[in-house]
Amino acid sequence: MSQRIARRLRISGIVQGVGFRPFIFGLAHRGGLGGYVRNTSAGVEVVLEGEADAVEGFLGRLSTELPPLAHIDALAVEPVPLAQHATFVILESQAQAEGVQPIPADIALCADCERELFDPQDRRYLYPFINCTNCGPRFTIILGLPYDRPLTSMAEFEMCPACAAEYADPGNRRFHAQPVACPRCGPRLWMADAHGNESSQGLAAILEARRRLHEGAILAIRGLGGFHLACDASNAQAVVELRRRKGRVEKPFAVMATSVSAAEHLGTIDATSRALLTGHEKPILLLRRMAGAPVCEEVAPGLDRLGVMLPYTPLHRLLLDRQDPRLAAEAVPSVLVMTSGNYSEEPIATSNAEAITRLAPLADAFLLHNRGIEQRCDDSVVLPLPALPFEHAPTRFFLRRARGTAPYPVRMPFEAPPTLALGGELKNTFCLARERSAFLSQHIGDMENLETLDSFEHTLGLLRELFRVEAEIVAHDLHPDYLTTRWANEHRAGAHRTVAVQHHHAHIAACMAENGIGPDERVLGLAFDGTGFGSDGAIWGGEVLLASYTGFKRVAHLEYLPLAGGEAAIREPWKTLVGYGQALELDVQGARGLAGVEPSAIAAIQQMTRRRVNTPLTSSLGRLFDAVAVIAGGQATVSYEAQAAIRLEAAARASRGDARRYPIRLARREGTRHILVRDMLEAMLRDAHAGESQGAIGQRFHQSLAEALGGLLSELRDETQVTTVALSGGVWQNTLLLELAVRQLVQRGLRPLLHSNVPPNDGGLSLGQAAAAVHVAGG
Ligand SMILES: [Zn+2]
Ligand SMILES: [Zn+2]
């Protein structure tokens, strides 16, 4: 018989709201151990007492048998005196002043709950708010820490005896599941007209919603982190009407399919996509669209991808189910458009009253419930990546990091003092950093209107409190006119230092930080995007940086060209091409995308460029893609940024390609290299004139660019001895360019660094701002 010992464990990581305490309780019981477990605001504390062998056994199983959603970041074990703990118990939570603890994200409906949902014998049969320790709302219902029912929006629902018994039973899978509820005691569901008048409730409301969707109505549906606007994805009339009401001309809508087998008719699903689609995060996945997919063209006009997600709440499951006999009484479309419940770029609506006010002009009816949404949280958007030829290559990019993932922290390779980074202007997120954790907010949106700024401030207020970050450093973008920059200037009162971080430096620093690059290391960074304010006041976006966290040297960039009309050119790629042509003395008449543009309009842009009126200089690669797209036959005007580039990529991917390349030259000037595009554009214009297809031109362009980058990076490696190349910026969402460029780097013995936890687009900027600012301020 071994000796009796006692140990105290302090565990941090994702250990609250994920069934962790019942798991500990079960392990302790199996080992015949005494002691206790309790949540603290720093994580979970466990005291174990028993035979030394049993305690060792417990510690071994702790990491190997962890519940699926739990994740241990740090585990400290210390001996404590024996205290005659005969049994093992779960104690009340204990708040600690200093501690900080990741908040669990919302989790999609689990298989056990799904089974009960459709079991006519179960007391939660067809109950749209069923959940357990392994699934359900978390982040979106949280008001404070520790994560316990009184500090969630479930506080107002008093549990019935049956629910209370499950909640209190350590052997039950609903033990301490904070949102536990049933039809007797929990939230309820109802349908309402555009004035908010109730028309049906419970199961009848679900049936009414199904019928209305089938008939072609547009419904506002209250979900987990906000409202969706939904309609039948195969009904062109309904989809066009939704576009008109929402003020969204062509930007693609996401769809929700009943099941994986239904999703298989929408897009190509490989093993990676299947895992992403069916995992507990359930993001919108950008799948390669299938020919004959049962959705109308208006859902994602002209695109070769389709944003697809599966039902992630019990309510979604009930809305789309085709098996249950009671639900089958009303037919329902097999695929629904599910887009954010907002007008254009405003934040998604969350409360019933707000929705009825703001969404009444958009929706024919409302499917509502009374479980409060404390945190606005959109659907996450994920892009599966092609297989890339290096070790530990990521399999997906987040394009939007929100429901299911936020606000899980990114672990940083250095200690940070309390820091707030405000993020960028578009696709804004902010970042709260302390110690080695960077807590990124969920996607906030485009900071171009006051509603979004309000949402930003609301979320910031809560997360600052939850993560206990009283910022000593505030980081913001270099752009003087961003709302976030103004916010930083207006909130200067505190004792903190403010640090302005250049946009592309922030991109590269974000990629470094999430890949564990240390403070003494340097990388070569390819920061490619549409727009970022440069240190010299120009619009940057085709930048090759030699970077550390503290600073960067711009070792190469796309040559400066005049952007006719400034930022407005984002919607009018034809102007970009005409301006570039004028500056480079090219005859752009052969550009196929200019065919429908009035010669007088072209002449006006040429004159504007000659006189340098409203033609800021840019080195943006995003804008170069626009210009190339217009040459190859893309649209003269677009309705959202990068639309022309996305179509060019799709055409290029579909083209077989050949050995021909376009000339891209380098020139050394003023201590940097300029990437010259004139000869390339000239050759493209000849190809277009000769009737070459958009795909062929696009394919050559992608290939030529990737090879030119490979050559450039080889030279820079030889000069700097730096072999790590960080890829960041929205242009890398172009997976054809990504694949070709990574192949070039690997062939030349360079080590690519890619994003995997934060978006390569501006949604990841705040992490980089924080990482850079901490070192700038500290150095
Ligand atoms: Zn469950
Ligand atoms: Zn109940």
C-alpha cells in the first residue's frame, strides 16, 4: 500500500463551461480520491488526497482523457498538508481579484442533445433551447466572471425541479451546464409580424416559420449572437428582394444546408472541409461551388465559391429538419440563405426591440425568443486551404473570427504588459493582451458608422472587465483619420502610452506573434492587401518588409502609381487601369473590361491623372489585381472590394496555364527595390487584344507574380541571411497565388509563415498592433 499524499492543482486554459468539473469529479471518484474542485477567476483549482499511486494515475489521465472542448494551457501541482478529505466534492466558484481566464466560445449542438431533441419520449423533444455541458451558448450569454448562471442571461430563468436536479448531479451530462433549460422553465419561442405582434409560439412558431420560408418570405431569425435574415436560397425572387431591402448589390450571401449530405450538393467537400463543416465551431465554410448546386445564381453572383454552414443551434435544426413527423407537417426549403440581420454594413441586431425597429423594413416576419444576447457575435467565416508543401502548414484561414472561436486567446511568445490594440478600420477586431495571452475580440465590423463604434465600445467595455486589462499601452493604426485613431486620441486621459503602428507592419507582426517568433528574431514579410496608410503618407499594399516587432525596413514594394479618384477606385477598377496606363504611357484601349466605358469618361480620367488631381500614389497589390482584371475582361465597376480580383482568380484557376510568363522587373532606388509592372501590363494588353481568354491571362499573371516573388525573396535572403517569410494581408485569401508563392519559397529553401488563428486580412491587425506596440514601448 502506497503512502497517502495531498496535492493542489491550479489549472488554466479553456476549463470553464466545457464540462471540466464533472470530468475532474469523475476521475477523482474512479481513483477513490478525496478533495474538491472549484472554478476560480484564474481557472480551476483542484485539491486531491489519497494513495500516491492513485494521485499519480489521476494526473496521468488528466491530460489524456480531457473533455473534447477543454484545453489546458498551464498546470501547476504543489504538495499540501493532508486535511482528511474523505470524499470528493464540487465547491462553489470563487472569484479572485487578479486572475484571468479564457471565456468559452459558443458551441454547436452536440450529438447527445440532437438525439434527445428528436426523441418523442424525451422531455425536451423539439425544444429549441436544449443544451448540455458539451454544447450551447456561452460567450454570447455572459455578463461577468466566474462563468456561472447568475452572471449569464439565463439568470432570469428559474430552473424547474427536474432541470435543477440534472444541474446538481455530478453524474449527469448537464451538471453545471449554465444554460440548462426545458420547455417548463426555460426560454420560449414565438413568431411575430413586422410590428412585433405575436402570431404563434413554440412548435407552432417553428411550423409557421417553415411555411413562410417555403412560401418565399424573408424572416428575421433571432439566433445565438444576433439575428439572421433568412429566405429560400433556391427562390431567385426572394433572394433578389432580400438584396434590394438589405442594400447589398452582389456581395455573396451565406447559406445553411440541412446536413452534410445536403451540403455535398452545394460544394466540393474533402476531408479537411468535412472536419471544419461538422466540427463544434460550425463556421461558414467557403466551398468550391458544385455545378447544379440547388441555389439560385443571385446568392453568390459570378463566384466559384459558396459560403455554406450547417445548423448549429437546435432551433436551426428544427427549422431545417426533414425527418421528424411533426415537423414534416410543413415543408421547408432544403437550403436557406442566412445572412447577418442588418442593413448593409451596420452591426447585426441582437435584442428583439432593436430588431423590430431596425429590421422591420427588411423582414416579412420575426422568429423571436427571450434568451438575452449579451454579446453580439456574427458567424465565423473560414476558407479551406489547398495542401501546402511544408510541415505544419495550416489547413484553413479564418476570414472572420467570431462565433465558436472568439474570444479564445492567442498565445504569444513573449510577456506583455496590459495592452489594448484598437485594430483597423475595416473588418475591425480589437485585442486585449496581458502576460502571454492576446484576447482578440470577435469580428466587430467596418468602423465607418456610429452604430459600429457603439458596438466596439460596448464589447470593449465588457472584455476589458472580463480579462481584467487596465491598459498601460494603447496601440492604433498610423492613419490619422480612422475612427479608432480618433478614439485613441480622445481617450488619452489615462496613464497609458499610445503607440501608432503602421498597417503592414502590424500585419507581419500578427503573423509572427501567432507563429511564436521571438522578440530577437527578424522575418521577411510579404504584406499584400488593398489599402493601408504608409509611413510616407502614400497608400501602401504591395510591401516587402524586413521586420521585427520593434520596426521594419521596407526592402521592396510595388512601384508607385496614381490611384485615380483615390479610395473610390476600389469600386471602379476601370479608373485604376486608366490612371496606371496614363502614368506608364500605355495604350489601354485593348483592355477588354473598358469596352463599355465612354471614351469621354476615359479621357477625363487621363486628364485628371496628368494634372495630378485626386490621384494619391499607391503601391497596392490589390489595386494592381483590379487593373489586371479589367485588362483580362473583368468588370469595369464592382460592388465590393476585390470582386474583380476574385473572379480573375476563379478564371485563372479554371485555366490550364502554359509556360508563358509576363516580365516583372526590379529596380533599385533610394535604398529599396521597386517592383516594376509596366512591361507586364503591356504584354497583357497585347494578349487581351489578341483575344486571349481571361483565364489564360489570369493564370500567367499569377504564375509570373509568384515566380518574381520567389526570385526577389532569394536575393533578399542572400543579403539579410533571413530565411523566414511571413505572408499576411487580404491578398493571400487568393489561394491560387498563395499556393504558387508558397511553392516558390519552399523550392528556394525559405520557410513560409502563414496565419492560422487570426485572419490574414485586417481582422488580424489588432494582434500585430499589440505585439509591435509592446516592444516599441518597451524598447
Ligand atoms: Zn449537448
Ligand atoms: Zn426545466
